[in-house]
Amino acid sequence: MNVSVSNGAVDLLLTAPDGKKLGDDPVHHRSFDEIEESSYDAGGLDDDETGAKEEDPSRLISVVHPLTGWYTLQVFGNRNAEYVITFSASGTVGTTMQQKLAKRIRKGEVQSIRIHYDGRAQDVLQLSPSTFKQ
């Protein structure tokens, strides 16, 4: 299962069904790396020649063996902006699914998105209906 955001307007914190966490919580100044076989990339790339940091790096969460159940994704606003978040996953029955969601966020705002993953289902990913409220 992958969750990606194309810019640095937000930080992400994913909580798995078993309560383990992955990502950054800027409100409490904490980073988490508790989900096995997973990664959170928020650093962006450096220019090989100048060493300059990427100005607006994307965010990517990857969970290799996701558990079945409800995940909670907290989205922390770094600035007032629009962002597009992409959810993708593959199931054990050969299905692959991708969903995109465009939202607005304010600096300091925390949004919560509920994601259900079931690798045995035809629809491996489901977003909670409350996710789509603006």
C-alpha cells in the first residue's frame, strides 16, 4: 500500500490497525517508524552538483505487507495550500487499485483520512465517506 503527496504542503502520519505508526507528527515534534517493512520518505532530493535541497519535496509512505483493517492517515498542514494525495494498493487476488483525492489545508490544520485495506477483496482500498467532506 502506498500513500503519496506531490508537494511538501503537508506532513503525513499513518496509524495501522494494530496501532503502530509511520511518519511525522510535527505538532508533538515526533517521528515514527513502527510499521514493519515500511518507509516514509519526506526528504526530497539534493542537487548532485550544487547540493541544494529540493524546494517542495513530495511525501511517500510505503507499506509492503499491510494488515487488513482500518488505517488512519493524519495530514498536517505546513502552509495554506492545495494538495493531491494518491492511495494505491495491490491485493492477493491480483487486483490493483488507485484513488486520488484533492483537498485544501491551512497551516497548522490537521486532517484525518480513514482508509480500509483488504488484500483479499475486489476493492482492496476504501476511503471513509467522511474523507470527502470539505
